[in-house]
Amino acid sequence: MSENEKDALANSPTSSRSVTETVNGSHRFVIQGYSLAKGMGIGKHIASDNFTVGGYQWAIYFYPDGKNPEDNSTYVSVFIALASEGTDVRALFELTLVDQSGKGKHKVHSHFDRSLESGPYTLKYRGKLQASFLYRFSNFKISPSRLNASASIEVPWVAALEAWVFPRGYKRFYRRALLESSDYLKDDCLKINCTVGVVVSAIDCPRLHSIQVPESDIGSHFGSLLDNTEGTDVIFNVAGEKFHAHKLILAARSPVFRSEFFGQEGDDHEIVITDTEPKVFKAMLHFIYRDALVEDELVASNSPCESSVSDTLIAKLLAAADKYDLSRLRRMCESHLCKDISVNSVGRALALADRHHAIQLKAVCLRFAAENLAAVMRSDGFEYLKENCPRLQSEILKMVAGCEDECSSGGSGGGGCGKSRSVCGQLSDGGDANERRVRQRT
């Protein structure tokens, strides 16, 4: 490189960019026993557990009798506080009182969706405030020991300090009388969601050039080995149709093939497969080499008859995945079969999942059957279970009982009870035997 070229590179203009954005995180604070918390006193709060957003610790303060003495407990107050020591943080926040009726009419106080004249708030660690307050008060002309509880002294810098560094929030978050007769309070329980957005800035130094890296094509390269039979060292005879393959590739993908090829004596060049159809074995080899399914063949081979779910190519491929311990293929088959679960097909799908250790698919089938029990019990699939897999019928009833127990105890998320009705209730109101879609969980 010439000196002129070196000078040109050295003197070329540079650039940088400052990017300021928020790192967001949320926390749900459940206040159980609201009525018992009332009367604890104005200015006294219940604190949530600390939670981390943007590398800092935060906490939610709930004042059941309010924070402002002038309001005389007319309002409840909610604040967000910085719990990390020795630092100042600029942040936005959103406080939401959750509507527990399911109508979605939440009470939201947010700084995310409106412009702030002075920008985000600056929060400081409360311990720093308390230490500073005590120091300044100890140097004040009037001794604290001479003040009684009712004494009132106006100290301008105290009010200014409190307004600057105390936790940020709302002294008049919600009128207490309205709160206690609203859908926000259910079973003496309140739920408050808090979202904090920590403001962070970074310098982005873009490079003058970039090189795009293509998507991985290792599957196509291995697939070409399967297609042109180059370097194959084993032949599978499946119902008279022969498939050439590579032992090392099969062994790397399947523990069963690894044990068969390298875990015992003998070196069979041709292996006869008697329990798998040629099209199923071909689809399995396609997955082993390419880590993908042949979607067109799967769609074309699916039977429109829901009662014959076990006769579809995807169901037979699930059986092959189980036989050769191809866990990823098994999960992909489970995902495909899950999309077509219906009242008429769930019985046989459940039996199929149980037979081939498809744990995820089995769980979905049990839940679907429990939530649509009346219609499922009148289906041919349920009769199939009764004749061939009575144990799975018992598991369905246990799932129903579990759903009812979850409802009676209030549930873990509050949304499952509306979807899981009692057995008697389902049997009395019937059900659509042609219902096809899995019920959406809220």
C-alpha cells in the first residue's frame, strides 16, 4: 500500500451514534388479605419482594391507608422504589391495577405512552435519603427530642428533598371506597402489575462494511449424499425397496443405529426392515440427513377421516422416531398431530401418543378430552379407548378431577377455571361432537 493510500485511510472521516433506549421488565405484586391490611396507618406501606430490571433492584410499595395525611385515607397509594444501593437511575414506569373480572378494564397509570416535559424520572436509593435526612435534622436548631408527635415544623429543604428522591408513584392512585366495590378487588385480593423501563445509553460505532453470512446449508449437503448414494456403506431392504445410507451419519443421529452398527460384532451390508413402510422409512431418512420433514408429502398423505389418525404418514413417522430414538423427529411429529386434534380424533391420538412415548402430545390430548368430556365420551375414539386402552380412560377422568380441584382452589393463573367445567355440567349441556379446535387457554 502506498503512502498516499495510507494517508487517505488515516484521514477518512469517522462516525459514531449515541443510542438511548429503555430496558423494560415487569413484576406482578399480589396483595392477599387486603381487608386485614387496612388500618395499618397513613404513610405505612406493604412492600413487594425486590425484582431486577436493567441490572437494578426495584420494589413496589402499596399504602392501604394512603401516603398523604391530608387525604385522610380517602385514597390508596402505590409507588415504585429503587432498592439498589449507592446509585441513581433514570427510568419510566407503569403501574396497573388488574381487573379481575376478565373484562380487561384495568386501571393504568403509565409514563411510557406520553411525552415528559422534563424527561424520565431520576430515582435514588431510599437509604441514602434517610441517612442524609437524619444528618441534616441532627444539625437543625431544634433538637428532635423536644418535638412531640403532633409537632409541625415547615422545613423547605425537607419537602424539596422528599419530592426529589422518595419513590415515584401516585398518592391518589385510586379512591378506596370505589376500589372496595370494584372488580379490582376479588376474594380480598388485589393484583398490581408494574413495568419499569430503565434508561440506558450506549455508543454505536457502525462499521463501514458488512458481509452477510448465508443460512446454514449443511442439511442440503448431507441430503445430497443421500440422494446420489455417494460413499454409502449400508443398504436397507424395506418391503423390497432398497435404500442406501451411511452408517456414520445414521449412528450420529440415532442411538439405536449406533448400537446396531458399532455395539455388536458383525458387519451386515444389507439390513431387512419388516415393520416399517417404504414411504415412512424414506421420510425418516430424509429427516436424519436434512433435519427437516417433507411437508408436501405429509399434507398429501394425511387422511381426511379423523378416526384413522394412526394410519397417517405423520403417525407412522412418530412410531419410527420412537423405534430409533429420534427425539427431535418425535417432537416434530407431535407438533403436527396436535394441530388436528378434535373430539372424534382425540381418543386415538391419545392412544398413539401413549404407545410411542409422545409426552407432549399425550398431555395436550388429556387436557382437550377433559375440557370437552361430554362430546368426547360420545365419540368413536372414546369407545376405542374403552376397548383397547381402559387405563387411558382413567387418566382422562383424573385430569378432569385435577381441573376441578384447580378451580375450587382458585387456580394458579386464574384463567383455567372458566374452561374446565364439572363432569356433570358437561354431560348435562351436551357438546358439539364435530368440534375441531382445541380450546384456547387464557
